[in-house]
Amino acid sequence: MDRSDAALFVDVVDTGSIAGAARRHGISASFASRRIMALEANLRVKLMTRSTRQLSLTEAGQTYLDWAREAIAGQRKLVERLEALQDAPAGRIAVAMDAWLAACY
């Protein structure tokens, strides 16, 4: 599954409209609508019922929303952990000390 479609779906639910989510993603509302329809076709379920004034989630839509939120949060945590690994010191450390001190260790 495409994580950008999952993020778009979450934003559709959060904003309450496809147009609002499209603005967040910098795409047209018609393109966002086509992506949501393609997502539904790919999953073979109807995720939401749409009217001109309202969106409401189906049971499958709520299940997908829960998964999508977890997946997005998990991805953010993974990126943070990987970035932390890049910032961690690595390699050999050379320590200069007197010979008598080194003999003690």
C-alpha cells in the first residue's frame, strides 16, 4: 500500500473534506478524489460515504483509518530512530596518557 494514500486518507478524515486534504497535500481536489477512489478499488472496500456536504466512514474506513494512523506514527518513530543513529558517535577513540597510568589499567 502507498503510504502517501494513507496520509491523504487520514487528512481527508481530519479535515472533513477531500478538498481540505488536497490543499494540505498540494494537489487538486479532483486528483485527491481519484486517489481515494483508487485506494478503495485496490482494497476492494468502500472506506467512506460521500455527499456534497458530508463524509462519513464505513466500518472498513474506520479500520483502515486506525491502521493508517498507526503506520504513519510508526514511520515517524522509525525515521527519528534512524536519524538518532546517524548522530551517534562512531569509530575508534584514541586516548593519550602517561605510561604509568596506562599500566594501572
